Amino acid sequence: MMRWFIQHHYYLYLYTLSASFLLALGLTWLMRRLALRWGFLDHPGDRKIHHSPIPLMGGVAIVATFYIMVFGHMVLFWVMDQYGPEWIERNLSSHFGANGGLKLAGVLLGGLMIFALGVVDDLKVLRPWTKLLGQIASAAVLVLAGNRIEVFVLSNWWLSVFATIFWVVLIVNSMNFLDNMDGLCGGVSIIAAYSFFLCLQPHEDQLARFLLMIFAGSVAGFLYFNLSPARIFMGDAGAMFNGYFLATVAVLGTFHMETTPSRIAIAAPLLALSVPLFDTISVVYLRIRSGQNIMLGDKRHFSHRLVDLGMSPHQAVAFIFLVAGVAGLGGALLPLMDLGGTLIILAQTCGLFLLIVLLMNAKRRNGGINS
């Protein structure tokens, strides 16, 4: 039975997605009950849109589901006679190259570190620079295990290390910034995961695809309780883990091969994560322009500005989901396009976000959005 699943990958993808969803559903329900009992709540504040305390342990359910599924199946394969440790090591090496076990360990350890950092920040708000150093340390573990961005000019070791750490920290913070409305961060994370699933080279990245399905199911089970009106939040622990995992997939994934029509296909992760990147870049720009500290939060994120345009929070979240889906589908097509088609998709995506900027600026000139 297990061999049949291995040979029919898409049934295995469906199984991992479904099992992760059901497990996350149960764990999120449990974490909500425990958070209420222990008083682990997110209270209303100046920069928050909820008006009553909300349980905060959703991130625990997401991360626990992910690691239970990953380690549980590794143990299962380890003890089965027809697979065992040699089979696991061979498959890890086929995806990660030499020292595949060490590289996967670096991915998983870095994820636990970023999760632990988020838990501490949820319990006791950390200073921005302390949180940043923790994020750099988590990314450094990923790099020290041998996982680095190595494409074209980034083949230089030092440049590759810097680019990898910068990328991971950027996406971790971008997803954390995006967690400002019910269901927003979780929904965009799932859309990005499916975009990565579609644009990864199927014969090179089966392991990454399995991990993406586990991740998507873990977040979807939580999202059931997080859609408006939210009954639980993921907190920094969940949002930063989501960003870390998606950034890591972008580092590990194969987006360009010799048979890929265009080298620009490596831009696929930028499209898959274009919504959190757009939100971060626009917010940082607005804070710099107004002379504010870029580390301090406010209510000028993408979602907040859509509400200022006249949308309800529910409509703003749905609008962002559509934008993420359209941009993500473009990213999924990049590995299939020649240079001309690739440039057209990139131009369309840039045009999509420029239209949003023009819409916001037009409303701001009429006094509708705080600048």
C-alpha cells in the first residue's frame, strides 16, 4: 500500500494535505481552549482592529502539526523494511545533494528557532533589534547547514550567504507585517504555498512539494478558526514561522534548469510572495517619508489602506487573496515561459501593483488615506 502511494505522488500529496488539515483542526481547537484557560490572549490596542481579547496560540497548532507530520512520517519510513534509513538518506541526497540529512536538519532547526522567538515575543514583547538578531540567528543556522541561494552571480560564497540571510529575514518580517487582519496571513501563506507547488520542477522537488502540502494543510486547519470573525490568532510565532518556511522553500526550490526556457524563471518566488513584499516595501517607504522609525508598527499596511478606500475588512482580505492568487499564478507559469512570455508576466504583475498604488494615491489626494 505504501509503495503504491510512493509511486502515485499526487495521491500522497492529497493524503499529506488532508491529514495535516485534520490534525491542525484538532490542535487549533485544543490550543484555543488552553489559551483561554491560561489567559494567553491578544488584547485590543491602538494598532489593532479587534475589540475583545482573542486567544493567541494558533501558531503553536500550525508548527506542532507541521513537525508531527514531518517527524512522524520520517519515523514511519525509518522502521519499514522496504525503506529504512538508507532509503531516506538516498532521497534526501537526491533533493539536497551531499549531506542531505544535515541540510534538512538545518531547515527544521531554524524553523524551531524562529518559532521559539515568536513565542517569546508573544509572551513578552521583544525590542525590535532583539527580534531582528534572533531572526538572523535562525537564518544563519539554515546557511551553516549548507542551504544557500546559489544562482548566477550569487555563486560567490559570501554574497550567497548575505543574500540568503537577507531574504529569509525579509520574508519573515513581511509575513509578520501582513498578520494584521482576520485570516489574512494564513490565507496568503496557503496561496503562496500552492504557487510554489506549481512552479517547482516536479522531478527535482518532490520532497519540497510534500513539505508544502504539509504546510498548507497545517495553516488551513488553523485558518478555519481564524477567518473573520477570528476565534484565535497565530501570533508572531505562527506568522514568522510561515515566513521562514516559505523563504526556505524559495532557497531550496529548483526554478531554473537547463531545459527551462528563460533564466528569469528564478523570479517565481518574488511573484509567489509579491503581496507580503509589496506590503512591506510600501509601509517602509511611508514610514521613512514621514520620518518615523521603520520598526514601529502602524495602521498603514496594504489591508488598512484598502479599508480606508471604503472596503470592509472582509472585502479587503478577499481583495488581497485575489491579488496574491493572480500574482502567484503568474509565478507558477514562469518556468514554462520563454524570455518574451516571462517578461510579459512580470510586466503584468508590476502593472497590477501599480494600479493599486494609483488607486490609493488618488484616494489620498481626496483626503481618504493617511499619508
